[in-house]
Amino acid sequence: MEQTFDVLIAGAGYAGAVCARSLAEGGKRVLVLERRGHVGGNAYDCPDEAGVLIHQYGPHIFHTNDSRVFAWLSRFTQWRDYQHRVVADIPDEKGGRMRYPVPFNLTSLETAFGPEEGKRLGDKLIAAYGAEKKVTILELRQNPDSEISALADYVYEHVFVHYTMKQWGQKPEDIDPNTTARVPVFLSRDDRYFQDACQGMPLEGYTPMFQKMLDHPNIKVELGVDALERLDLSGDVLKVDGVPFEGEVIYTGQADELFRFQYGPLPYRTLDFRFETLEKDDFQGYGTVNYTVDQDYTRITEFKHLTGQVLPGKTTIVKEYSRAYGGILGEIPYYAIINPENNALYGQYKALADRFPNLHLLGRLAEYKYYNMDAIAGRALDLAETLLAK
Ligand code: FAD
Ligand code: UDP
């Protein structure tokens, strides 16, 4: 088959689409192969049967301090100003339920312990760590002061341990510390989930943003095509459609799958999403409510709060259930399970990839990392720049 492209990209999520556009603007002819029937990767959104704009692969809120990434993406979308706020919903001592902000902050303290005691404890934490400081739960648990350590135990028990067991099947101290550090205790009254300078949702949704990004005369997108059927890495040179290919190949799928699991599968967590449409305007008053103590699901997201969509009398929510990824057909590997053993296994696959100077692993799956959208967009821009400078 004749090769009419300079670059082959597997995957049309952030990693693939951002690279594709950047390289296309640099004059490269880019072929993007996407296994799914749509672009956008896990950020894909679409209207459901009730007409509610949903995120099919879980709630995605854009936030960044990287002005380069924000400016670049802003060429393909306008933004709706949205500051994500999350509450923990937990059983209280009177048999009812209570809610307070997550990340656990000064307001959470006062809700949990009452205004006076909460204020006193808050002042004590501020004296120990400083106002507006973020302290990870693992760090807080190291504090030798008996009152602070009792408070750390409270937060551990009510916010972290059960949620983390549900999400990862492991305790907070047994998972990568960077993961729980994403949601530190925050000695502030700022009850937003993120403090980044730029936050929001693409005004028309993520999918139209990706469609605009990929709409370029130098880009051809083929949907429903598995790149593994076109790529051959079995010999010394990389082949595409059976013919040696000297252009660049950017692979954004799983590294273990790319090499036919020859060292065994990399472990992941997968999620089951249960969507429900309810005949009401508003179900929970928040974009996301975390169930940090009970329930089998980790969190419920109500999309209308994220997107600002006005649709009286109807709302769609999604409950997230996490479990081990088994690698069976239709299951999606959402989260790499980062630990030294798994990183070492990933390193073996990376070494196989490094045998081909024109093969680049990029993205959450291909790099076995916990990237947010802005981080992977930034890496994609960097890679494209490096390749164009070659
Ligand atoms: P993906 O989006 O997974 O895209 C990879 C694409 O490659 C997929 O479309 C896949 O079908 C395709 N592919 C794989 N193998 C092949 C193949 N062999 N051939 C062809 N195509 C292939 N980040 C945030 O910043 N904010 C959030 O609020 C947020 N929420 C999240 C919620 C959940 C539940 C999850 C799981 C992630 C969330 N993220 C969030 C992270 C965000 O999803 C990732 O940063 C982003 O999707 C990574 O982009 P990617 O291109 O690396 O991977
Ligand atoms: N976490 C928790 N309780 C919460 C929120 C988060 O224990 O209410 C922990 C949990 O281990 C989770 C991690 O912090 O996996 C990171 O949370 P984040 O909301 O960033 O996860 P994501 O949205 O990426 O799934």
C-alpha cells in the first residue's frame, strides 16, 4: 500500500490530536488511526437520549496553570467559566448525612467539629503549617502533636481511607503518594477543587474542540481502525501496512498491548459508569459529590452543573464504580497503578519501544502515567516541536 503520510498517530485523544494538529501546521502530512468510533479519547462528550450533554468516560474538568497550553487549546474552543466544587457526603452521628468541602478545608473542619472547636483546630493547623497551605494527608498523619494527629486520623477515616479502598483496592499509605497528594488538606476557605489560574469547560463541549483541532488539510483521521493491525514491530525496522516506514510514529495506546503483552500485562484500574436520567431540574446541587465513607460507588457527577446546560425537568447523573482491569473485550484501562514493580515492568516495554528511533510513546496509557489533560497536551506540544525541529 502506498504511504501518503509523513507521520502516523495511533489514538485521537489529547496526546494524538494535539500532536497531529501541531505537526500538520508544521507541514507534515499526518494519518491518525483511532480505534473507537469517535475522537477525543476519554474526554469525549455527547448528548444522551434525554439531550443532556454527558461525558461518556467520566467527568472531565479542564484546569491549568500552563498559559501556553490554555492559549493553544483556546484556538479551538471558547470556554465556559466553571470552578469545580466537590463535597464529601457522609453519614453523621444522628443517623442523617452531612456534607462538607473536599479538599478538606477550614469550612470542612467547622462543619465536622462545630464552629468554635473547628475554628480552634483550624487556628492550630495554621500555626503549625501556615495559612493557605496545602498539607497531604500522609504528611498530616506524621505530626507528633496529639491533637493534630487525632484530627489527621479523623480526615483519614472520613475522607481518604474508604474512598481510596474503593478507587484503588488499597489503603492511602500503600498507593503512590502523589495520588492522594492531588487532594490535600487545604488550610483555606477556598472551597474549589482546583486552584489553577485557568479553569473551565469547552463552551460547546470537548468533542467539537477535538473536531476543530483535527480539521486541517494535512490531517486524515480514520475512525474504527486499530493501529495494531497496521503497525509491525516484530523486526528490526518499523513497518506500516507491511512496508518499512521511516516517518515518525506516535503511539498513544497501551505500551503492553503494543508489544503483544510479551512481558505480561501492565496492571490498571477500570471503572464502570452507571448513568441515570432523572425527571428533575437538579439532583445534588453540585457537579460532583464524593461518597467518602459508605456506598459502593466513589462519586456521583451531575453533568448539568459542569456544562451549564439549561434543560428543565431533566438531569443526568453518573455513578463511578472502580475495580481491577481484567483486560477483557470492552473493558477500558483508565488508571495506571503506579508503583515500583509496575514501573519496572513498564520500563521493559519502553526499552522495546526505544529500539525504534522513530517510535514515540505518548499519553496516559503509552507512558503509564497519571496525566491531567493539560499536562498531556503540554507534552504533546513539546514532542511535536522536537520532531519538527529534527
Ligand atoms: P486517551 O484519552 O485515553 O486517548 C487514547 C486514545 O487512543 C483513545 O481514544 C483510544 O481509543 C486510542 N487507542 C488506543 N489504542 C489504540 C490503537 N491500537 N489504535 C488506535 N487507537 C488506539 N484530566 C483532567 O485534566 N481533568 C479531569 O477532570 C479529568 N477527569 C478524568 C476522569 C476520569 C474518570 C479519567 C479516567 C481521567 C480523567 N482525566 C482528567 C484525565 C484525562 O482523561 C487524560 O489526561 C487524557 O484523556 C489523556 O489523553 P491521552 O490521549 O493520553 O489518552
Ligand atoms: N481521594 C480520597 N477522597 C476524596 C478524593 C480523593 O481519598 O474524596 C484520594 C483517592 O485516593 C483518589 C485520589 O485522592 O484516587 C485522587 O483524587 P482525584 O479526585 O484527583 O482523582 P481523579 O479525579 O483523578 O479520579
